[in-house]
Amino acid sequence: MSFATYYMHLVFSTIPSLLSSDWILYLLPALTVSILFYSLKIMFFRAPKLRRAK
């Protein structure tokens, strides 16, 4: 067992949850990647148009 898996089991074992501890190992990285892609989409595709300096 890796250190990340060990500490994630320690943290999430104290939180009462409907999900089993195995689902947390899949849910947490998926949530992290989705937040990363969403923030990149906002930064590069929905960025406000800036005026040129004179």
C-alpha cells in the first residue's frame, strides 16, 4: 500500500460516508482532474478580452 493510499484511508475512515473506501480512491483523482480541466477551460477559452495598451 502506498503512502497516499494509507493516508487517504486514515482521513476518510473517520468521515461517515455512503461510499466504500475503495470508491474514494477513484473519486478523488477524478474530481481533481475535472477541477483542473474546468479551471484550464476558464483560463484559456473564456478569458476576458483585454484592451491593448497605447
